[in-house]
Amino acid sequence: MFSTRLKKIESQFEDLEQRLTNPEVIRDQDLYQKSRKEHAELAPLVQTFRRYRQVQEELAASQGLLKEEADEELKALAREDIDSLKDRAAALEEELRLLLLPKDPNDEKNVILEIRAGTGGEEAALFVADLFRMYSRLAERHRWKVEVLSHSTTGLGGIKEIIASIAGDRVYSQLKYESGVHRVQRVPVTESQGRIHTSAVTVAILPEAEDVDVQINPEELRIDVFRSSGPGGQSVNTTDSAVRVTHVPSGLVVICQDEKSQHKNKAKALKVLRSRLLDLKQGEQQQQIAQERKSQVGSGDRSERIRTYNFPQSRITDHRLGLTFHRFETMLDGDLDELLQALTTHHRTLALQQA
């Protein structure tokens, strides 16, 4: 199967173990931390491989017993062991295949969350507020830090658009499949006839880019400043603190006006711009791969409807999984772990089929 590759990885793992006990490496903290990280990343794979090899050895021993001149009772026990060991070997082989899949380099990153109202007017804007609360409550459960970078509200308490950063342990790995169109079905507060309306919002999960990921040439930026405005367009600030940053080559535009400081708004806008440029760059790379492989597994294409929230029937349906959840209130309160884990498993299965 993949024993040769796994033996090489095990040898690399053992070399790292020896390196971590070397006094010279210990004195060089940068090298020591790098080696320790590599060792920790390989540990689950090597440990699973060793369990798999042990099971294979036990399986060979039991199968050998059947060929010997043993009594029938002993042979019967060996046959039971063989069935059990084959099942364990198959499960471990599947686990090894998953562990050998290429790692997403963005999994360790923080994210930029962008939620925008789509079709549905004021009702869509109200649902943007609901979704932002859902992700904020999820962040609280995981002890992630949420910082609003920019938002635009409506008169009825809705949100046309909100951009926030979410920082914590492996945030992108858990939220990356949330990008897409989220549809809501409910009776709007503005509806007097009690009719159910369907509205939609878009969610984008971008890996937060670092300086090393995206280099921005200051000469390619156009920066404009103006006064912040609230609902209805009224001025809410007496100074030109709002900032609009335009990246001329790509045409991307980011506006930040939440802070009273022009400097802070500019810093936030550049943070969002950097992540959008990284997403654009990776999107182009994924498109090239998709054309070559005629597949877009794991591309997170945001053009398709991914989920429906039906308020009258208290159900949430994820269309990629073909699953409907009836823990409506708790999920809207941020209890999404079961759904997020199911999405991870689903996309890993698709990736295995493409491997």
C-alpha cells in the first residue's frame, strides 16, 4: 500500500526525536521549536502507522496458527481474532489515508469573516445580524477573540455588511466550509399577511493574511478619507476619520469607518485588503488546479447555496451534506460543532476520492 512512504516518515520522526535531545539543538531555541513542531505534526501519523503494523503482525500470527496442527477450539479462536483484526486493520488503513492527505497551509490561521445581505432587503439585513451573533457565540464557546473591523447598519437593527476578524486556535480549519450563500425562510417583521419570505446572505471566510503571505506595494494603493456616516447617510463624525483603500491593480476596495481614528481605520482596512488579496491569489491557483483535474473539491466556491434556515419548521439543512438538523435554537446560539465536524469529514471523503 503506502508502507515505503510511511517507513520514510517514521525514520524522519525518529531523527527528530534524537535531534530534540541534542544539547546544541536545545541551545538554539528557534531550531528546537521548529523541530518540536515538526515532531508534533508527524506524531499522529507515526503512532497510527505503528498500531497498523502491530495489527498486521498479529493478523499474520493468527493466520499462521490456522496452518499449524492445532486443535479445532484453538483454530476457532484464531478465526474470531482474524475477523476482528481485519476490521481493525481496515479502519487504521482508512485513518492513515486521511492523515496522509496534504495539509491545508491555512488551517492554523485566524480568519476574516465577511457577511453581506443579498436578496431580501431588510429581512436579509436582519439575518446578517442573526448569523453574526451565531458565529460570535461559537467563538465564545471556543474562546476565540472576535473584533469587528467594519459594519454598516440599517434603520430596523439589521446589518447590510459586517467584517470581523476571529483569532484563536486553528480557526480557519473549523470555519473554512462556512463560505457560501445562506438562505433564510421566515415571516419578516415587516410582513403583515404572515407570509413566509425567502432571503439570502453571503458568508465569506478568508484566511487572515500575514505580511509574508501578501506583499502590498504602497504605490499601488489609493487612499481616500471622508466623514463616517450612519443609517440614512447622516454624518456621525466631525472629522475625516473614515478610510477607503483601493488596490488599483485588482480593483479591490475596502472601507473602514468604525474607529474615530483615521490611523486605526486605515490599519483595519489594510488587514482586510491583505486577506482579500490572499483569497484572490489562492482562488486563481485553485481555478488552475480545477481546470487540470476537472474538479473543485475543497475550493469553497461561494456562488452556491450551502444552507437553509427554516424558522417556521425549526430546522437547518446543509445542502452539501444532505442533512437536516432540528436543534434549531441551540445551533443559532453557536452550537455548531457537530455540523462543522460533519463538513470536515465530508470534504475529507471527497479529497480521498480525488487522491
